[in-house]
Amino acid sequence: MTSGNTLLANAIKIYRFGHRLRYHVVSTTSESKKININLATSTELKTLDGIGEVKANAIIAYREEFGNFSTIEDIKKVNGIKDEIFNRIKDYITV
């Protein structure tokens, strides 16, 4: 779709949440370059500095048990993610 001289590109990301399928629209805005910690896969989370397989799986397990994060700071409730890691990733994550 075009708007004036600007090309707007959106995509739909579909993912499995338990037994349900969910989706969200991915746009080309700068905000979309951030990783949504409520929707991210393990692979996406592992692109963040300091997040490996164990922490990525812990984030997903926390999300599945307690629901979506309300703020990016809530990620510090996940075992193993403290201020040091949060400060490295805070500019690259969103909810």
C-alpha cells in the first residue's frame, strides 16, 4: 500500500501459543525493529545481547505461566535476568 510517496510494508507474523494460533502485524517503523518480549520466539530472543538458549526458554516459560509482560522492566522477574542484562537489552525490546 502506498501513502503519498511513502511505501508502507506490513506483514503478519503467526505463532503458536499453547494450542492456539496468534498473530500480530509487523510494520516497518523503528518500533518494529525492537523485539516484542510478549511475542518473540526463542530464536528472536537469542539475538539479544546476553540472552542464550537457557534465558530465552526461561522468558518463554515465564510468559506461558504468568501471561504477558506489562512493561519491559517486568522481564527482570525472569530467573537469571537482572539489571546488568536488562540494561544491555532495554533499548531493543518492547511489549
